[in-house]
Amino acid sequence: MSLLGKILALLNVFGAIGLCVLAFMDYGKRTAWSYSVMRHEMVLRGIPVDDKEADPQGHPLAGRLSKATLDDHFKDAGGNSRTTQVEEVAELQKSFEATLAGMKAADTSPQAQRQQVQQQTYFLSRLLLPLSDTYLEREELLAARHYFATPARLDELRKRYRAGFEEARARVTEDVQAGPKLTFEEAMHVAMRAQYGEPSDVFTTTFIAQLPTADPVKLKAAKFDDAFDNAMAVQLEALRVRMKQKFARALTGPDVPRGTPSQSADVQKKAIARMLFALAQPIAEDRAIKDKDAKLEAALAKAKDTDRSSAEYAEALGETEAYKTAIRRVYAVCGFRMTLAAMADEAALVREQATEARRAQERDLSTFVADNDALIEELRDRYELVKAELERVEDNTKKLDDQVALVKQRQDQVKKLQDQVKSEREQTKAEALELGKASDEVLNLRLKVRDAIKDTEAAEKEIRRLEGIIRARERQSINKSKD
């Protein structure tokens, strides 16, 4: 080979080496840019919804994510990285179920069972409250969160319902002469609305369903505690079912067995984003309380009886590191797009609920006016009844005073008669003694008379005997004289 050929060959080798170096540099840059693009896409889109979600080329997205990438993605969101959104929701559901199972009472006494129902109802109402879809559902959960927060509040609720139950049952089973004629359901709702406190119309309906309202005899014999405990159990089971439905809605995607309701991937992602965003508050709340966050403890100290619905408490919770970490985790799992979309949907839902709340307030105002008119009419009827009863009481009091005076007069007469009887008894006793003495004298005289009679009879016999002798002697004398 000539010198020129050798030089050209050497240049070709150097060119090939340069091309290889450029290729490796290009590959490195492309890989770095691809990784950067993927990380930015993860920030925007979040982690894959499930193992089957694929990129435009049909490759599963979950397979492209290494553990190091996921750990780096979740490092500012509390760690504990997940591969898919479904996995995050499933683990969250398991943790909630474990918490509920931990509240199960080992004791089977009624008091322990009631405490278990109270704790589980409060826990589920706190979780479901930010997930409520309608105004009525929100009102139901607000009442459950308020009255089942502590055993003392549950006792307060029980007392309110006992008073309402007794009043409504008396209106149905007894002859009530005042007020309009009402069914037990109507009377129960009116009685509960007439009391102060957080409204609980849904629980009232559940409580009424546990009673034999169609039969006044059975209703009169119904036990309040049994009906109230059954209503609490029914409410708790309904909350359990509702929680499962919420999680099933988030976990159900497009690839499900035939016959099972499904939804598109985007709809599922939005459902997951809304669920995680809504649950960030109770999750962060428990974490902040466990970590003894100073701001939150100060807000709780200001709140009355652990009332967590105040604006101060919500503001303090939003400033806690636990809440900020929970929100960052929602961003990490669902991405900015879906999280912001979920926030927009949540805001729209809150506006709808606010509108419905205003309508409900107007309905409540109308109901209040109607109840007020009915109560005023009932008060008027009761006033007339009370007035008649007071007049009757006044008349009876007057009669009672007359009877008391008459009784006193009779008692004085009785006392006088008793004194007279006593005196007569003493006199009679003395006369009886004198009579006894006279009787003894009479008896003695009768004995003497008897003896005298006997002597007289003997003397008469002797006289007759002597007379017979005399007559015999006289006859003898006469006969002798004749001779």
C-alpha cells in the first residue's frame, strides 16, 4: 500500500473513532434528555395508573421506572414510593381497614360495643366527609363527625333522641288534645327540629326505620335503647359500604372482567386524584396530631370541645408540614395536571354544594316558619287547656278548702262525741256497778222470798193437816153428841 493509502486508512480510523465518540456523546445526551423528559412528564402526569398503562409505542410505563427513579420522585413526598396509582390507593385502603379492625372491642358488653361503633363511625365520617358528592351526604357526615367524636357527645345525641322519641310516641299513642294530628314520622322530625344542636335528619330517618311505626300498640312497647343501637349499627354499615364504593370507583379501570362497570383511564385518574387530594386532610391531621404539631395543638386548644370545623383549625392544619407533605404526595402520584383538575372539580363541587346549602337554608327557613306556626297554634291550644285545667284546679282547691273545713268541723264534733261517750261510759260504768249491787240485793231478796214461800207452803200443809185433824175431831164430837 502506498503512503497515501496508509494516510487515508489512518484518517478513516480516526474518523471512525470520532464518529463513535460522537455517537456515544449523542446517546448520553439523548438518554439524559429522555430521562429528564420522563421525569418532567412524571411531574405533569404522575406515576402510571396501573401496570397496563402504555406509552405511545405500546410499552408499559411501569416497566420504564426503576426503584431509584421512584425513590427520587417520592423523596419530597414522604418516601415509601409506589409503582402505580392503583397500588397507592390499594395500600391506603388496607391501612384504613387495618385501623378499623384495630378499633374492634375485645369485650362483648353493650357498653364496649357502643364505644366501638362510636369510634368506627367517627373515623369513617372523617374520611368520607371530604369525599361527599352531595349536600345531603355532607350534612349527614358532618352530623356523624360531630356527635360521634366523643362518648359524651354520643350521650348527648342519645338524650336528644330519647326526648324526641318520647314526645313523638306520646303524640301517636296517647290522646293529645293540643296541636295538629301528626304521624310518628312527622312528630319525630318536628321534635328533633325543635331541639338545639347539629341537625341530623338522615340519622332520624334511620332511627325511625327501626321502629314499628305502623302499629301503635307495638310502638308503645318499643324499647328506645334497642332502636337507637340498631340505628347506629345500620349507619355504620352504610358508611362501610360507602367507603368501599369510593375505593372501588378509584380502583376500577377500563380493563375489568366482563359485566363489571368500568371507566376510562382518564376518568379513573381523575377519580384517584380527587380521592387522594380529599383524603390528604384527614391523613395529615392524624399525622400532625401524632407528631404533636405545635400550631395544630394551639388551634385545638382554641377550638371548643375538639371542634375541627372551625376556620382557625383548617388554617392551622394547612400550615402543618404533614399536610404539605400529603399534598406533595398527591402531586407525585397523580401529577400536576390531574391534581389541578381534581382541585377544579372539587371547587366546582363545593360551589354546587354551597348553592344547595343556600337552597336548603331557604327550605329550612320555610320549614321553621311552618313548624313555628304549628307550635304557636299548639301553644294556644295548650294555653286553653292549661287555662281550663287551672280553673278546674282553682274550683277543686276551693272545694278542697270547704271539705277541709267540713272535715275539721266533723273532727271537732267527733271529738266532742268522743268526750261525751267517754263521760257516758264512766257514768254507765258507775250505774252498772250500782245496778250490779241492786241485782245482788234483789237476788238475795228473791232467795229469801223463795225460802219464805217454801216455809209458807210447809206451814199451809201443816195447817191443812191440823185442820183435817180438827175437822175429824169435830165430826167425832158431833157424832158422839148425837149418840
